[in-house]
Amino acid sequence: MTNLPDYYEILGVSPSATQDEIREAYKKEALLNHPDRMSSSATPSERQEATRRFQLVADAYYTLGDRSRRESYDRSRSHQDRFTPFSSARPSSSPSQANHLFGDVFEELLRAEVEHPSYHWRILGAGAGAILGFIFGNIPGAAIGALAGKTIGQVRDHKGVSVYTAFQRLTMEQRRNILTHLLTRFVTAGASGMMK
């Protein structure tokens, strides 16, 4: 037996799958196997197994999601008659590499779930800037002050961090809820192509 895992099997796609099908399969499998979906009562060995599976899914997408790496993998794969099964395969990526890939792919999916920008500071900043601008420069000053105040408020509203960084700062329970919600949305909307 070889050390080469069957990445197509890990993602649940055929070797003739398109790049879009591979990306969609990665999203589904990453959500299913993400360690943050584990319950708080999970044992350390269960968490370790979930992390291993998540890393293997990341390895599969890293390899198959890039055309040149996929071609190289397919050449190696064509010389194999058996593969290391998913249950005993060892990942080549680290947990941080798998999380980085997850963050890149899920940035758009996570945005609505994690980033809840308020418009409070933007509105307050625009109002305060307009008042100060009017005091110093009448109507033109009010317009410039409102724009400056709105911009400063907008920076405060968005906190200046990526969506995945915001996701990592959430509690385990919040992350589990978000991932479960995304998986549900992904599975129910996947057929209609809404999650692309």
C-alpha cells in the first residue's frame, strides 16, 4: 500500500470533477469535519481525530484545487492501484495551514455570519462632523466635516480585522453555531448554486 491518499474520495468527487465541483465539495467537507463543530464534551482524542480529518480535507483541496498540482497528483495517482484509506491517512498540512485555507475559502461565506457592522458610529461621526464643519465653514465645511466624520466612524464600525480573524475570536459555542448554520445553508442551497 502507498502513502498516497485518494483525495477525490476524501472530497467525495469523481476524478473528472470540475474545479467548481471540487471547491463546493471542499466547502461541504470542511464544514462537516471542522473541529470547532465538536461538542464541548468531546474527548481530546475525538478532537484530535476531527483535526486530522479537517487537515486531510484541506490537503485534498490544496492539491486538487490548483490545476498544476492536480495534474501532478493525477500523474502519480495513475501509477497506484491502492490508496491509503481516509481512516488511516496522515495529513501533510499543519492545523494552522488548514485553518488558513479554510479562512481563505470561507471568507465570503463567513462575512454575513461574523461581521455584523453597525452604522452607529458612521452616522454619529457624520453628524458630529457636519456640525463642527458648519461652525467653521458653513455649508461647504459641513459637507467636508460630514464626510470626514463618516469615514472615521466607518473605521470604528468595521474594527479593521478580517472576517476569519473575527471568527477565531468568537467563543467555541458561537463558532459551532455559525458552522452548523453555514452547513445547513450550504446543504439546502447547494443544489441551486446560491453558495458559489
